[in-house]
Amino acid sequence: MSRTRFEIREGGLDDPQVIALLEVHAGGMLANSPPGTCHFLDLSGLKTPDITFLSAWEGEALLGVGAVKHLDQATGEIKSMRTAGTALGRGVGTAVLRHIIALARERGYAALKLETGTGPAFDAAHTLYARHGFVPCPPFADYKATAFNRFFALALG
């Protein structure tokens, strides 16, 4: 898949470090989003067959996580992207995102999509996605447009 100095592993949802980082992710999303606008998946939501969960490691240290959800034969959705606080600025998000993009291409998806929020807590994510070619798109799947939520897509074909 992608070339990186970190090891990207599939799975790991039972690892205590992964569970703790996902709890940090959920807390951050809830703290920085108006009620009713959060769409992160909890642990059980990430353990479904339509989700491929990835984690980035350096030795035994968890650096970040991300997931791709199979929406249909042509489309995947990025979920649960989060870098550990101790690993910020080291390219972990880029490594996980590139791995997800490569996986999506292997699956033959025509597009990757994602939903995120607005405001300072989401600025780094917007920058990361824009740097990799994601552009604004209309809501997809069951999402509804709000003043807070933003939707992005990357054409893969």
C-alpha cells in the first residue's frame, strides 16, 4: 500500500491503546460539535463487516487510527481518523489517509467521501483532506446538510 515509516495494521479494535484513542476521538467530536451533528462510530459501529479499521504503530506505540466504510461498489467513506496527541505533526494522518486511498483504489472505488465538522478543531483535517485532493461535495448516504457539517469527496477514477 503506502510507503511510510509507520506500520499500518488492519484491525486492533480490542487493543487497549486503540480503545483509549477512540474514546479521545469521541470526546473531541462531542466537545467541538453542536448537539445532533456528530457522526463518529463507537467501538461496536467500527466492528461491523462493512468497516475496515486501520491503526498506525511505531513499535508498540499507537500513533493514530482511521477506517474506511464500504458504502457501495463505487464508494467508500472515511471514518474515525485520529492521531494520538503525542504523534501530532509527524505525518501519521497523512500515512493513514494514503493507506486508505490505496485500499480504496485496490477495491475499485470510484470515490472516497467523508463528513466532518467546522471550526478550529477541524481545521487540520480540512487541510489534510484538501492537500490530498478532496473537494467539497453535497451530503451523501444518510447525512443531512447543516451549518456545521462539511462533506468532501476524492475522485479515484
